[in-house]
Amino acid sequence: MIETTTEMQQVLKDLGIKPVNSGASTGADFLNTKGEVFSSFSPVDGKLIATVNSATAQDYELVVKKAEEAFIYWRTLPAPRRGEIVRQLAEKIRFYKEPLGRLVSYEMGKSLQEGLGEVQEMIDICDFAVGLSRQLYGLTMHSERPGHRMYEQYHPLGIVGIISAFNFPVAVWNWNTALAWVCGDVCIWKPSEKTPITALACQHITNEVFAANNVPEGVSGLIIGGAEIGKLMANDKRLPLISATGSTRMGKSVGAAVGERLGRSLLELGGNNAIIIAPSADLKMVVPGAVFGAVGTAGQRCTSTRRLIIHESVYDKIRDAVTGAYKQLRIGDPLDQANHVGPLIDTDAVNAYLASIEAAKKEGGKVLVEGGVLKGAGYESGCYVKPCIIEAENHFAIVQHETFAPILYLIKYNGGLENAIKLQNAVPQGLSSAIMTNDLKESEAFLSSAGSDCGIANVNIGTSGAEIGGAFGGEKETGGGRESGSDAWKVYMRRQTNTINYTDSLPLAQGIKFDL
């Protein structure tokens, strides 16, 4: 059934992946399912990696029931003990880092270094969660009533549903699970149907650790399927939180369904990220920051740089430097570390890329670096495209839209920084942003309440490459969610205020009298 390379067959074997697997797991053995078959083809060479049967509605019910049962036990386990199990998971991921990173690169198409880096993110968030397991702090406060004590504490929510996208096929799952597990929640994961094999690998690795610690089935659930499975999750009152990563269109659908039942949504959606390049910007920092931001992961990051907003006084210099750097890009097999840019995920993404270039041209955009699909030896999958640069206006309809591909728009601004900030903020999305400047006043203005309206705002670094220590997420059509570091853990818990009366009388708040 597997038609991939000998090397990748060994990788799959190392990770415990068989040619055909069920699309549902309650955390131990995979279920016997009869859903449609998903075939995972690598965008690297077009070869079949493996096939997996999608889960059925009956499979979904069993996974949810197992999760409900597991939650009763898992929530009572002391948080530091849950953290110790997550620590062991980090060690197991370290052991599997090289083969898992290779599988990520091969199934998704990102460079090997980015694939390994994504697995490192999993390790890092597990390490963060271990410390967090001893820091799930509440608050104490003084009561207005004598002989009373007040405090706040946090309790586990229950089942956390995770819907993830193809571009980060393992890290986003672990951003959620590592925190949710130490908080006492159990998780059900629906990965992208474009990257099911990496999901199977993660479940196998987790199963090893959980089985060694007698963790019951259901703490980690996996359900592979299409949009119908996502709809089941979004509409299921038994899942109090749905964390969904993907397009704004998908997020609106999920958010509406979850909101209708008064559940919670954690939405990480599209980005339309810009770097403002001020007159004082250091060219040595601008070029690598802009180029990696635009072409890293072939432009398939939600934090990818889509727009360069360049001051007119340095426009020509920056334009020439960035277009010159594009001529040095090497496009090809992402597992070859000599290459900078790998393929898009599939031919649908290629078609969207081509359509966006044509739309920009029709609106008056000037192509500075030609795009196009690469053909010939090494490009047999049909998913390799040329990173493209287009001079454009910020108000173009296509510029207002997020295209998940390596298309970079150059936009000129004049006057003061406020004009650049206005352009940057004048898109529906609000995920990541950056400014390149050596002017302290400009950097502080960019970070002020009148500056960037994005969830992430950087100075003298690019828009991509977020660290796990900070909360990750954005505003407007990016969804408003926050994952990973800082106090993002609170979204996975329910907050409770407690008042204890240790006297023999019952005074009411606000001095109200109620005598019987």
C-alpha cells in the first residue's frame, strides 16, 4: 500500500505507522472503522505515503464516550502528576524528533529544518506545561463581611476539541494538549485530512507514554475525517471548548455553531501580515526578515509576511534588495537542506496561487518577480511554485485577502509613520505585524494603543517565528484566540469564585438586612 521512498518507509516504521490505519483512536488501540479512505500523498514527490480510513459518526460517539469516562479520573489526578506525564511525553518526542520532523517535512512539504523546528516547539510547550502544572494560580481577596474569606480558583473544563490545519500538523495540536492536559482536561483531535499520517504518529507516541503511566483511554482521542467530523465537534455540547485553527471562513462556521450552544471557542484564523520599513531601517535586517517571512513554509504560515509597507525615501533600495535576494532562492525537495523553498500542500493551493497573481495583475499590480509553476525533474508533484513579488496598492481586493502561498506585495507610503500604520491596519485580519526602524519614537508609537492592531507586534524582527513563551493569536478576523504561553492556560479551565463564612452569623453583602 505504501509507494513512498525506502527512507520514508523506515521513518514510518520507526514511528510505528502501518500502511493502513483506522481514523479513530480512543487513546489505545485504533478502532475498526469503515469510513471512506483518505490517501496522503506527499507534495514533495507526489508519492503515496499511506492510507487511512476516515472515522464514522459511530466512531466519533465512542471516542467522546471514552473521553467522558477518562475525564472523571484525569481531573482528580494532582496537577503536578499530570505535569510529570507530560514531561515524559516531551522526552519521548525528543527521542522521535528526527523521524517525526522528517515525516512533517515530507507530508506537509516544509523544509527539514522547519519540520524539526516544529517538533522542537512540541518539546518546548511540554516543558512549559510541566512548570505550569505547579502554577495554576488563583487569587485571594478581602471580603467586606467580617469572618469571611474569598478566593478564586480554576477547575478543568472537560473535553477540549482540537481542529488543526495542515501547515503546522503537529505543533498546534501539542500547543493545546500540553496545556489542556496539565489543566486536567481530556482532548479529542481532528487533524487536517491533508496531513493524517503525522497525526497518527503523534497518537502512537502519546499512547506509549500514557500506557506506561496507566492513563485511561480517552485522555487523548484522535478522529480523522473531513468537514462533517468538524461539524459534529462544533455542535456537540459535551465539548465545552473547541480550539480551531484554519481559515477565517472555517472559523466563522465553527464560532457560530459553538456560540449557538453557548460553548467556548479558541479561534486561530487567517493573517495578512505586514512589515513596515521606515527610513531608518537597517537593510541587513530587512532582507532576511522579509524574505524568510514571505517564502518560509512556501508562504503557508498564518504569520507569513504578505505585505511590505515601505517608505518612499527608501522604496527603490528596499525593492531592489528584496528582489535581488529572491533570485538566490533555491526551490526543491524540502528534505534537501540546500533548498530554501519547498512545495505548496497540493494542486488546489497551486491554483489559488495562480488565480491570486492574475487577480493582482487585473487590479493594476506590477509583477517584479514572476511567479509560475515549476515543471521537470524534481517537480513531478506539480506543487512547486516560484515565490512572486508584486507592486500593489493596499486597497486592492486581492491584497485584502489572505492567499496561502509565497506572494509578497510591495506597498509604498509617504509622510509619517501614522500613514504606514493606517495601511497596515486597513485589512480584515489582525494576527502578526512588524516594523523595521532604528528610531525609538517610531518603535514605541508602533507598539502603542494607536499603533498596530494585531495580536503580535514586533520591532526589528519579522512577522513569523513566534516563541512558545508568549501568548499566540490575533484580533479581528484572526479570531481573537490565544494559545501557547503566558496565561493562555486559563482558556482551558473554568473560573470559580469561593466565599467561606467561618463565623456563627450570616451577614449579607452590601449591608442588606433580612431579619426573620
